[in-house]
Amino acid sequence: MSLQYSDPEIYQIIEKEILRQQRNIELIASENYVSKAVLEAQGSVLTNKYAEGYPNKRYYGGCDYADEVENIAIARAKLLFGSNYVNVQPHSGSSANMAAYRVLLRPGDKVLGMALDHGGHLTHGHPFSFSGMDYQFIPYFVNRETELLDYDDLEAQAIVHRPRLIVAGASSYSREIDFRRIKMIADMVDAFFMVDMAHIAGLVAAGLHQNPVPYADIVTSTTHKTLRGPRGGLILCDSKELIMQINRTVFPGIQGGPLMHIIAAKAVCFKEALNDQFKLYQQQVIRNAKTLSNSLQKLGYYIVSGGTENHLFTVNVKKSLGITGKKAEEILDLVGITCNKNTVPFDDEKPLYTSGIRLGTPAITSRGFKENEMKEIARLIDQALKNSTDNAFLKQLRREVYALTDKFPVYEG
């Protein structure tokens, strides 16, 4: 029996979510729209199969086809990122990071990671995260004046603290990261070097950002975001010794059975990313982010670090308009523009309120939006934030948003 009849309550909620995704302008930088092929693989009968272990070394029978799927996913990921070894089983980017830390660190070890309010991620040492609980994370920062990653300060901190590991990667840093430079710093203090490229994996795959694989001991990633695949994790490295430890740590260390339907969907997205069209898509993602950033800047908004070189940027709305990021997020949601509140460097607002909003272009680019649409979105954002108490005007803006999104269906047919 189909979902519509077996569980109409859930079916109707999903239908509402389909409509929301179609009608809203999606600017959350970590979200994207997967292809119908990825959806089909993710919703396949592979969800029925338990396959604890690894290809040709399973703990259950009947894994012949599960082995084929996982081997294809591994081979495609190796080709995509130029890595000798890959583990495609992590259920998320956070679990991929947990596995990497457990391989490289002992409890209480010192780690340098980018401060969350400067662009880092929860799993890079936030005290409420397992990373901050299990290890002694020391944050590094952007420069107060330029809001760019301060490599000289990072080097100085590395010399003082002598960490066992340096973690690079970010969730709201809009500039390219020089992995080669950080690798030199790590070597200087005899530290391991790990890169979490979750946000920029699609740009790396397309050759539009420096590839961390040649420099890092371990590279982790998600498979959604810019990579445009299912929600899941990925670990890459070039060391046979390390991959053996990684494999043991992922299973049985922190996970049980792999999600074979998700691994199949990962394989599909890796194949899509190997296509020349994927590079054109990523180029457009960057062009769109730059156009949206520049357009907002011309309207008087303060853009953290002055612009972007990737798929996202942060707007300091407190400095621009005197409102919190939380308030800006709520106003934009009223007109059908979805984003998230975000801290800015040296933020004096609490994390639940923040001084900024983070805007990203992967999802809208997947729909076919280009530069002209970015300028229109900037106008809509500006008009909404500057007329937030005029309910009739906000309703009119929402109609304009829906008229725009109607031209770009998420899924044809």
C-alpha cells in the first residue's frame, strides 16, 4: 500500500514540504537539491539489507550486491578526489570527524581548530560537542581588521601549544583556504593535519578549490551540500596504515551496519560529479555567490571579509541594520526566503541571536538561477529587511518570491 493511503498524515506533511521547497528561495549554504537519480537510489530496496563489515568481509550473508555498490562508490570517490583510499560508510560528517579524531588522537590531546564564531564547525572543538569534550581544542581566528584567516597567528599558536593535530575547514568562511600553508605549519610542530572539506567538497571535486588530499593526513566530508548527494559522510586518505585504522574505527568502533541505500545514492552523486556539467554547475555556484554578495554590498550591507570566493558568505545585519541575525532570519522567512542566523567574527550577540545571517547559492543554482536572479534576490532581501513592520508589503514580496520560484521548478514533471 502506498504512503498516501497507509499513512496519510505523514504523506500530507511531505506534500507540504515539497511545496515549501518549490516555493521558497533556499539560501541555506549547507542545503541542496539532489537529482531524481539520487532520490531513487536512496529510496531503493537496499534499505532492507544489513551489511556489517566491508566488501568481501561481511558478517551477514546475501551481501554480493551490497559489495558491488560499495566498491563502485569507493572507486568513484577515489577518482573524483584523487585519493588512494576511501571509506564511504560514515552516516554523517560529524561521525566521519569522530572517526578521524579517534584514529589520530588520544583523549585530552591538544588540537587547533577554527573558532566556531569565526567560521568553524561544532565538531572543531565546541564545548557541547564530543570534540570539545574528548579533546583539548584551542581555537584559531580570523584577523580582526580583514576578517581573513590569520595564518601567521595560526603558526604562532601552533608553536606555543604544540598540538597533536591541526584541523582546517569551515562552515561559514567565505574565502579559499590554503591547505598547503597549514600543512607546512603542522609539519613545523610535528602535528597531524586533518581537513574537513564538507562545505567545499563540490568545489574541490570540480577543481575550483585547492584539493586537500595531497596535504592532509585525513580528509573528511559530507556528501550533501555542494557535492549535491544524499546526507552522509566520507573519509579519504593516502595511507594504507591509516585507512586500516579508519575502517576499524568506523566499524565496529562507532557504527554498526552501513546504510546501503545511502551508499548507493553516494555512488550516484559521485558519478554525477565526474561529469563535465558538474564543473559548469560549480562555476555558476561561485558566480552566483559573488553576484549576490556584491549586490547586497551595493545596497549598503556589510559582508564579512568583504566578499566571497566560494559558495557562501555572511552578512553582518547588526552592523548593517541594527537587527540580530535571528530577527533577519524570521523576517526573510515571512517572504519565503530561507536562510540561517550565523555568528560573525568577534560577535557580541549570544549564539541563539547572532549578529549575522549566512547565505549560500548551491540550492538555487541547482534550480537554474543565475546572475540576474541574484540581483533580484538581493532586492527582495533588502526590501523585506527594511520594511519588516509592513505586513501588507511583506505579503506582496512573498508573492514576488513565489512568482520567481515558479519559473524554476525543483523537479520537472
